[in-house]
Amino acid sequence: MLMIAGVIVAVILFGIGLLGMIFRRDLIIKLLSLGLVNGSVMLCLVSLGSRADGIAPIIRGPGNADYVNPLPQALVLSAIVINFAILALALVFVMLLVEHYHSTDSQRIEHEIKREREL
């Protein structure tokens, strides 16, 4: 039951993040939405890899114990590091755009770039 609840929450968070990335014009909000999407994927991976009566594979349990698969947790740790690097780099690019165009509105920045190319 806990696994299904985690997956449902992950799907809802993924939808909210995806809608934020599609419909919001502010670049900072788009980055926050991207972080939300990444977090929801991590939650889904951890939820799918969990077991109600599972124990960690490093703990010696009874002979017929159900062990939790450590692979999804290792993937999530790698995804956290990659997510941090992507968001940090994207934030630097947004800061450079804001410094040059004085706006975080993506459509206004696109309009300014088109106007610069025409000159």
C-alpha cells in the first residue's frame, strides 16, 4: 500500500512540475518545476523499490527474509548529484540572461534576442 501511495504522489508531483515547465514564463519558476519533476522521478524509483517487510541487504536476517533491492536507492543517489549539477548550471545561465536582458520572462528574452539579430 505504501508503494502505491508513493507512486501516486510522484505522478501528481510530476504533473505539477510538467505543467509549471510548460505554462510558466518565468525562468526561475521553470527551474523550480524541473527540480520538482526530478524529485518526483526519484520518489517513484524509491517507492517502486520498497517492500513492506523488507530489510536492508547488509543486515543478516532469517533464512527466508525479503531483502530490499539497493539498486533504486543507488540510482537515486546518482540522480541527486546529477540533478544538483544540472540545476546549478542552469541557474548560472539564467543569471547571465538576467544580467544581460534584465528580465526572467522567457518570452521577453526571446523577443530581445530576435530584435538583436535583426540589427
